[in-house]
Amino acid sequence: MSYRTATTAVTAVALLLAGCTGEPDHTRDPDTRDADPSPTSNTVTLVTQDSFALSDGLLERFEKESGLTVEVNVVGDAGTLANELVSTKDAPLGDVVFGVDNTFMSRVTDEGVTEVNYLRQVGEADVCVNADKTWFADRGLPVPQDLDDLIDPRYRGLLVVPDPATSSLGLAFLLAAVDEYGDTGGGGYWAALEENGVKGAGSWEDAYHGDFTGAGGTGDRPLVVSYSTSPAGTVGDDGKPTTAALLETCFRHEEYAGLLAGARNRGGGKDLLSFLLSDAVQQDVPASMSLYPADDGTKLPADWVKHAPRAEDPYELDPEEIAESREAWVEAWTAITFG
């Protein structure tokens, strides 16, 4: 099994840039390189974002086998999580973090929030615009295919995007536009989206379950930023999904788990991190968190094989470029869309 490992903040960026998943310089079990005494407490705290979930009984099984009690501290979306981790780095909110992603990675590594030897990729997903196929079919309007289509007047007022200041999915969409149109062109594209009636939502939850017409939503927007795997969750009685991911709009999103620097229960935290990297969790993340597992050999759910394709040529950006310009891009988007 191969996991991406950050051995220093610089290495984290280099690994993300290279896109490698080679075997790290120690085994996937964090305890084998840097042995600690037994956990200092029988309670270990996991700090995570609001999409974290595991199947019933999985976390309880870890607690039973380890003798540890896991407290889960949910602090918001991936962007909010990164911001909270940085602002509390001198008094960490817990022992382990799950949900740091490549769009906000540099904020965490640059501030020394996690221990450099214990930051591992646990999964990835393609963030893409999703379309309500039924909505478009009913109106005889073709489903858009790419970023250019989203500024076509035919699709005016149809797209909702989560706020990139707090949502990793919203930020991924923003970065896709930067990759496609360039730094200076990005602002022009966002202005064109605004002129075409794009709506900004506070979170993915608000956008997908509030504004989106598909997936059982009650909103009025048939286009939403979500995952390429989301259509697998909309399969109807006929065996076909009611939504589709626009694979030419996708940005490659990666999620990581790590041991927090200054963890009160470092030994217990390392045990929990090992569990989060285990085969059991890898097999669970597709169904529970809509992530492709980091281990490419993990068997995927049958619906994913049919209805959750990966983008063949997703948008990607150099992590150093993201780190250098992320705040300016978000401010520009916010001024245009929410100003």
C-alpha cells in the first residue's frame, strides 16, 4: 500500500507537486519509526471537518481494540478547519486531524500545525460541476460540458458555488478556473460568472442540499459544485443516476490525516492515525466520505465502478502557486461574487 507522506513542510509541497504515491521511508504505521510510551490518557481527540464519517461500528471497534475513547471535534469545512488549526496551533484542539486537503495544505504545513513525519494522504476526489440531468431534459437544454459553457447566456442563473473562503470544494472550483484561464484571466472569468448569475453559497451543504435541484434538493439551481462521485448517490430504480458530473470541469482534490504538533496524547494520537490509515478505513471511505481511497488496490463499491468515473485530465496547480496566491484569489472572488 502506498501513502503520500510529508516528512517536512517542503517535502509536503514537493510530493504534492510531483503527484507521487511512492512508499515512504517508513512503513504506513506511524509508530514504527518514532516509538512513544503508551498513550498518556485513555481519551484521544480527532479534529475534523463536517464531511468526516465512518460506517457504524468501525470507530467503536477501534475503541474496543485499543482501549481508547475517541472524541470527535468537528469544526466546519476544510477551509474552516485549516484556519482553526492555525489559529489554535499553540493550544491544539486535539491530537489528530483528518481532512486537511491540498488546497489549504500550505497553511497548515507552513505554520507547523502537524508533525512533519506524520501527515499522510487518506483519499482523493475530483471536484466537478454536477448537473441535474432531469431538469435539463425536461427543458430540452443540453447539459453544459466545460467551464466555458458556464458563462454561456443559455445557462444564466443556473450555477451555485460554495464559498471558496471556507469551502475546499469552492476553492477547488476557483483553482480550476485559474488553471484554465491563468492568474489574470481568472478574475475575468469570475466576473463573467457573476454577470451570468452565479450564486455563492455559504457551504457545500447549503449549495448541494439547499440550492441544487438534483439529488432530492428543493432549490432552483440545476448546476452545483460537488464531486465526480456524487452521481453514484442519485441512482434511481432504473439503475441510472439522475445527476452527472461534468468531467471537463474537475479539479483533483486530496485529503490528508496527521498528528497535531503539541498533541496532549501523542501516543494515543499515533494509534488513532494508524487506524485512519488502515485497510478497514480505506475500504470505508468511498461509501462514508465519497473519497477514492489512497490505496489504489482497494475495491470500490459497484455503483462507483459504473457511475463515479475519475476525470482523465483534471485541473491541477502547483502547491507553491496555491500557497502564494490563494488569499488574493479568494479575495478577488469574494469581492466579485459576494461584494
